Amino acid sequence: MNRHVITHALVLIAVTVVGCSAGEQKEGETAQSSSQLPAGGASPASRGDDAYLRPPNGAAYEDMHFKHYGTNPFVATDEDRLSTFTADVDTGSYTVMRNYVSRGSLPPEDAVRVEEFINYFPAAYPPPSQGAFAIHVDGGPSPFGPGYDLVRIGIKGKEIAATHRKPAHLVFVIDVSGSMNREDRLELVKKSLRVLVDQLGEQDQVGIVVYGSEGRKLLEPTSAENKERILAAIDQLVPEGSTNAEEGLKLGYEMAAEHFLRDGVNRVILCSDGVANVGNTSAEGILPTIERYAGEGIALSTFGFGMGNYNDVLMEQLADKGNGSYSYIDTFSEARRVFAEALTGTLQTIATDVKIQVEFDPGKVDRYRLLGYENRDVRDEDFRNDRTDGGEIGAGHTVTALYEIKRKGEARDGLGTVRVRYRDPDTGKTSETAQPIAIGEHLSTKLKFLAAVAECAEILRGSYWAKDSSLAAVRELAEATAAGEEQLEFVRLLKDAAAIRGN
């Protein structure tokens, strides 16, 4: 199943951090598109909601907003042996795809970010014995063509027991505008936040800000000992008015700053469909405020809800600049996975400004290509520039990055070096760790499954490098290697996607 014009080796790099590309500006990096999805229920206009008729950022509410960041090319090691990108742990692109396919449609190509498909399936890497990260390397022949190798470099963040988590000051900023009435998305927000509140302890506190046409404080910071009061405030939420996300975030940050915990977790949690039509409605208009508060130790995590009019671009970029993560909540099960099973990692950051640099040996590697992370690119010379912003990683997090490489000769060890650089959020001290790249002659079952996930994403985003692949072939590999509920669900999604696509 040769899918590349040039024979090369496929290197899969798994990282407990999220990252980006190969050090060059990529084709199509600034293009933006809006893709139509048939929405369930009556249209906003048919219900007489005038606020819906004012389009955000020049696009209609009925649009889904995604941004195309290009597709990384192959880079010859003789010209540039370094690939540098920032870390990230977002998973929103995968669950957006799942929502599309469950409705009988394929996601727009612009909605697919390969790294977020891969990172949805965390690998069971051993945690570090000391320091913030452990790097693990393995690999072998690729299942998608002769002459290819799949190499995985996994990075695992240190784990923190729930009982040792820092006290948290959380401010929920909740979109209660009219658009949140569609498909019961506000009801899913309420159920999701109930799951989160149920996991909090007596050392934690919660404040609530809501916004429709304007923002308002609904609940001043309240100890999680008084969960009944917090849950009662959540339960009373009803949709109303237009969408002033800027004012809601401003009030949320002000509340977080006023009650700042010096030795705790300070985080704003935004729940929205990302569509705004009052005040600043674009990421560019809101980001300066986000970045300022992030620099003061108040992080922002964004959780997206809804289909039919959803702004993925805004939600992803706000979390990126807000030193947080972006997830898309399409089901109650996903809410439970994010807010219950992975709560400590969701809340407590173990490293900031995380950057990854992979240096390939030109004597052993002819060329390479990073799969995904196009919007996480960092100049090679800025890897050790500590003024350059990086990603943020929570306790126990893992991330996977994928490279395709073409090897020179038969050598399978000494192919290069992976370096991870990060800052301790408590001391401000910068550290760096490294691990050599080596691969074996066979792939593990788990790595074969990750290869299927990556190939699926490449196909769905219309990558040139997957033009000869089919979802049916990917499904065969995934079906043979899947284990566990989430992986088996991926196989079912592949079957549905292949039927919709016709291959």
C-alpha cells in the first residue's frame, strides 16, 4: 500500500507534550474556512431569535468554523536536521470528528488535526523516576508500505495522586446565550460541570460567571464543602440573549484574580459553543487579555459544546494562549472522561513553556516529516529562548507526535535525539532532558493501533501523503490491534466513516 512518492521511513514520536512542525512556514497556514453541517432541530431564524441573525466575524451562525494550517512537507536533513515545536494536550479535533460521523457526515478537512487524534489515546508509558518527564523510544517497520519505519518517542509527565493535588480556585465562565439552547447543549454543560464539582474536595472553591448579551457574576467563590450551593447555581442556568464572550471572560478573570490562591491552582474554565456576536468576537480581539492573565498565573481551559454553529478556531486558540487545554464535549461519557477520570491532569500543571526539539542524524536519516502540529511550529533557534512561549502539561499527561522519515542504510539506532525543555511552574527554573532515537525490527500491537489512528486522520484531512490509502485498510489494522472501550469505539467510527466516504 505505497502511499508516498518517495520511499522513506515512518517515525512515530509519542510525547507527553503537544507540539508542532518542522521549522518552516507551511503551505496554506493562514487559510480559514467555514463548513456547513446540517443541524438538528429548527433553525434559529424560524424560532424568531433576532440575535442569531447577526453573524459573528463575518460568517453565519449556521457555519462550523475551522482553520487550515497546512500540511507539513518532507525536510531534507542535509538542509535542516532540527524539528522544533511546542507541547500541547488538546483532543478537541478527535471528538469533533466523532460527532460528525455519529450524525452520518464526514468532518471538513480543516477540522482534522492529526496530533489531537493521536493524543486522544494516551499511551501507558512509565512515569519518570525523577524530574517532570520520562522519554520512551520504540519503533519498527510501518504497516503502511515497504521501506518505512514507524518510530515512537513517548514522553510521560510525572503523576500526582489526587490526595496530593494543590487546592484549586476554579471560575466557571458559562455561555448561556440563545445559541446554547440548541440541541440541549447548555443541559450537557450543566451535567458536565456537576461531574467536575463532584470530584472537588473541601480545599477547593468554585465561582461562576455567566454571559448572554452581557456578563454577570452568578456565584462568588464558594468552598466545595458547600457543593449543594454550587450545584444549585448550575441547575438554575437557562439560555438567554446574545453572546458577549469577551465580557464573560473579563469578569471571570477578574474574579479569579481577586481570589487568587498563591500556592494553588487558579483556572478559568470556559464552557461555550465558541460563537460570539457582541463585543470582540474573534480570537485576535480577546487574546491580549488572555495572555496577560496567563502570565499572572491564571490559566484558561476551554470546553466546546454543540454542532451546527460552532467555532473551533476560537476555542482552540483561547486555550493555547491561556496556558490551558481544549476539549470538545460531545457526550456525557466524554464529560466523565475529562472531568472525573483525568481531573488532576486537567487541573494541575506540572510544566509550562514546554518545547520539543528532534534532531535527526543526517548520516542515518535522509529526510523527515512531522505529522500534524502545523500550528505549533517554533523556530529552531528559539528552542532554548526562554522568552518564547511553549505549551503546558498537566500531571500524568502523555502526548504522541508522529514523524515520517527515510533512513539511510540499515542502522536502526543512533537516528537522532529528542530533547524536551520546560519550566517548573512553582520555581520558574528551566530544565532540559534528552533521549536518543532507536527502533527495532518489529512494531508492538499498541504502536500499530496508533499508526491506524494517524493514518485515519491523514486521510480525513486530505493529506497528499495519504492519497493512496483507504479507510477500509486502516480499519483492518485498527480492528486487529484495538483493545479497550475507546479503541473499539474508534473501530466502529472507522466502519461508519468508510461507509459514508465509500472506501
